[in-house]
Amino acid sequence: MNKRHDLENDATLAATSGLGVTIQGRYQDEAMLDAVRRSVVNEFNRRIAEVDEELRSLGVEV
């Protein structure tokens, strides 16, 4: 459950002002962040769904 909680927190941060992207140590501007934000959040949601599926297979209600 901790992994799921961490993923949820990270997804929330990525969806708001918590996302930062660097390329070889240089931070990217807001336009770049806006371009990748949806993909990052979608990936977190996919991972949360995987954790949920694993928990359900173990009999845990999510």
C-alpha cells in the first residue's frame, strides 16, 4: 500500500507544480513541462492500476 500511496503523491505533484524535467542537468521551461505533463501523469496512473491489480489478486480491497 505504501507503493500505491507514493505513486498517488507523485502523480499529484506531477499534475501540478511539482514536475521538473532536466536534460543533462539543465531544467526545462514551463512549455516543455506542459508538453510532457499529461504523459507523466498517465504513466503514474498506469502504475497505480498495476498495483491495484496486484493487491486485488492478493485479496486486498482497494
